[in-house]
Amino acid sequence: MTNPSVKRHPVRAGKIDAVPMLDLHRQYQQIREEILRAIERVCASQHFILGAEVEALEKEVAAFTGAANAVACASGTDALWLALLAVGIQPGDAVVTTAFSFFASASAIARIGARPVFVDIDPQTFNLDPAKLAAELKAGGARVRAILPVHLYGQCADMDTIGGIAKEFNVPVIEDAAQAIGAAWKNQRAGSLGLAAAFSFYPTKNLSAYGDAGMVTTGDPELAEHMRQLRNHGSPQRYLHEELGWNCRMDAIQAAVLRVKLPYVEDWNQRRRDRAGDYDRLFEQAGLVKHGTEHPSASVPMALPYRSAHVHHVFHQYVLRVQRRDELRQFLTERKISTEIYYPIPLHLQPCFEYLGYREGDLPESELAAKQVLALPMFPELTEDEQKWVVENIAEFYA
């Protein structure tokens, strides 16, 4: 049933064979020669782990984020682990994080032997709800040793309020900025908003390696030096091990690839923002949305991504809330339009965290989001015709 108050204008597009979620081939064609020269530079040096390429990338990422220091590592998951361990999280400590994120946000906490404490999300931003965070800390603040907000989908969490809460309870904030390279809160970039921040350079990210890679940024030079030791078996010098660390070093080829891509990130992020604006406009023209709609309904079948007035959103993903999500996804799959669900099971309901004692209904906003969210194709090189084809098919489904 449609809403007669929403004026519909058909979106027409020529038929397209398939629309991918992400097409890195298009990006590669633009930078192929630079990439190959960078890889050749590493091969000629025969220095493959850490070294000059990694050190140069660390300085460049630190400058990009506005953090004083950056520590390269093997993955975004390792970046979270390094940051948590370096700030002093111990087995048995509690770390508060969101229930609606990728698994690594919580697994890195558990990997140390600490206890993830899940807090529900703001239904508009999908990020950690500051009011619920404050309530959690007031209820059990004595056992909480850190706060780990996630800048989900490329939009920063409310770092003013979260930072104020952290200061009140004297606990550090570690940003999970895995999806947020280039994002900002009130003109201050992700990576410089907490004591430390973890980035992922997984191949699907806005700044992506040709394999796994990660980075921790921090304003604290002693913390950075500690993480450099932890990533290298706890060793400040060869064959001397002052603590139990891990082997999570970045390899030089990944650093060289990332150094080629980093100067392009701001342009790529802006093009993602442009594509997001195009989607908004096309859905409005199709009469599928109304401004201010937070949750979809039978009459208004979708809600567009919300942008806080204080953020610079980099749209790692373009995520709708939709009615009949699974049916819509199957409909689009049959037309070779790729979509994804980020994330179908909230972290507090994952089987491996059953021991924490959470039950369905405990965090209702996270649970509802898991049933409604649908990510559409999003990458800088996405074409207007591809977007029109996506929107036309979604309109057909709801018609």
C-alpha cells in the first residue's frame, strides 16, 4: 500500500546487466601504473616487513588524521587489540562498546580476556547511544576500564558527549575507526578524537590495501612506542622480549600500495558523498521516502541514511532501513543487483558471547536495525545509470 501524500515520479534507467557492491577494477585502472611502480620499488629493495615504506606510511597517516603518531600493523582487528592492550586493559576488565558493529569490535576485547559490555545504538546514526552509555557507566562504572565507540558506515559517533562521559568516569576512549578514514566530528578527523584509534585497510575499505593491513593512531608517543613493541613479539630489540606481544607487523608491499592510494582518499570520499546524495535524490523522486522518517512503514517503505549536523560522513556504506528487507534483497539479487546486510546478528546475540548472559530483547534498537538494514552498491566510480537502475528496481518491488 502506498502513501498518497508521497508524490511519485518514476525513475527511468536503461537496463543494466549487473551492479556490484564494489568494483575495485575501476579504481585499479586509474592508478595501475603508480601501484606497479610502488610494488616494484619494494621488490627491488628486498625489504618486505616494516622498514622505510611502513615508516613513511605511518607519518603520512598521522598527518592525514591529525594524530601525532601512527603505528602500522597487520589488520584492523590487530589495531584494536594493540590499542586496548597498550592502554592497559587487563583480563577481567570491562570495555563498553556498541552491540551493532562488525565482530572485531568485540572480539578484540575478548581476545585480551576482558569482558565486552554491549550498549544499544542511536536509531538514527546506528552509533553508540550516549544516553545509554552514561546509564551503563552509572550502573556499573567501577568495573569499566575503557569505552570503544564505532564510527559505523563512515559517520563518527557523538564524540563530544562520549568524551564528556569518559572524562566523568576517568576512562579512555578508543575509536573503532575501521570504516571512517577521512570522516570527521566537528572538523576534527577520526583518529584524533580519542586516546587511540584503530583503522582497517581491508580491501573493501575507503582506503584499501591489496590484502590485510591496519593502523593505530594516537597523540601519546609513549603509547605509540608501546604498540610498536607489542606488534613485534613484545621486543624492543632483536631477541630481547620484555613482554608477551604478538606478530602483527605490516608488510612493506601493503604500505607501498596504501601510500599510492592515500592522496586520492579525499577525492574518493567526496565522490562517495556525491553518490549518496544522488541516491537520496533518486529515492525522493521515486516517492519512496519522506524527510524525517526514522523507521520505515507500510506507507513509507524506507528510511534514508541520517547525517548528523556535526559530522563529515564518508559513506563507507550507504545503508537504508527498509520494509520486507529479505524479500527486497532476493528481488534485487534476481536482477543481479548486489546488496549486503551489515549486520544481520547483533553482537550481544552472537553464539560465542552467550556466556555474557544477554538475551533477545535486551538491546531492541540493535535488534531492529539487524532486521531492517540493507546496504546498496557504493563506491566512487558507481555511475548514475547504475544508481538509477538500482532505484528503479526497488521502486518496482514496492509498487
